[in-house]
Amino acid sequence: MGFQQPANQNNVTNFSNMRSGGGNRNENWKSDGFLNLYLPTTGGGQRKVGSIPLKLSRAGDAQLIEKLRADPALVDRLKELLILEYNDATPNEDNAFAL
């Protein structure tokens, strides 16, 4: 008795087919817009430090996308409202389980 092998023997998704329209096209991973985050450089430029993906399938994101598409200058208002927070990824010994 032998094993039946799928046509794709490595069981790897062919992403080039997904992007070119071939195969089962699933574009749920795509974002509909981005809020990009930059910091100034010492040379007077700017360096991207991150981005926030926005999707129309999420109600809050959809509202933001629609408002930004209608009024791109709203980005300046967002800069005033944005709250930045830093969270250290180092484990806190005080928060460890007492087992």
C-alpha cells in the first residue's frame, strides 16, 4: 500500500499564482491602506520605523480609510490625536507565576 501524494508534493502554496490571478485567489491578507510612521534623521531626512495596516473589513479601519480618502489633510489631525506608548518586551520578574 503506497501513500497518495498531492500534486504539490512539497505542500507549499504557490504565491505567484495567487498574485497573478491563477489558482484560488485569496486576498484577505491585503491591507486597503497604511498609516506609516517615520522619525527624522540627523541628515534632515526621515526613516520609516513602522506602519499600521488598515482594512476595510474592520469597522474602525473602514471609517478611518473613508475619512482619509475624503480628506487627506486629516493626517495632520491624526498626528495631534495619536498617543504613542512604549512597552518593553523584557519579561518582568514581578509578574512571574508564583508556582
